[in-house]
Amino acid sequence: MKTPRILAIALITITAVSACKKDKMTVICDGSSPTYTSRIKAIINSNCTSSGCHPSYSTYAGLAGILGNGQFEREVLTNQSMPKNGNLSADELSKIKCWIENGHPEN
């Protein structure tokens, strides 16, 4: 019977994938006051503009929707699931945290 074998393979795959998840960092604002233009744009351009998995985040206007609905904060800081093909450093996460806490100013 193939069903037990398929279930065993599925269980092994799920276990392997979940074991590969990175540990989430505790993100604390370092007290800085970054703006999109002064610091955040460079982080986003380095990590979020070439994936092809979402709309263009290469401009402040392109981020407006996910900033307003909390998706950016949830995916980048809380879930730490973005960017998909890389990890942000503790310094980059801290700058983003400060930026969001300060109302994500553009300039």
C-alpha cells in the first residue's frame, strides 16, 4: 500500500522544512530617526526590488499600501519572512523598526 509511504515522505519533508527556519531576532529601535530617503531606501533596494514576487518597492509610493495596512511591518519585523532570498542584519532591522515607529517618514 502506497499511502503509508506517502505519509512518511510528507512527514519527513515537513519536518525538514520546519527545521530550516531561521530563528527570529528580537528587533529594538536603536533610537535613530531614519527616513525612507536617508536610510531605508538603500536597504529596500538591496534586498527587496529584484525578487519579482511583489509590486515595485523601489519607490516610497510603491510601499504606501503595505505600510498603511501593516503588512510591511508584519512580514519584515514580526514574521521576519521577508526578504525571501536573504536576511536583514540586526542593524537594518533596527533602522526599519525606528522608521516605522516614527511614522515611516519619506524625507
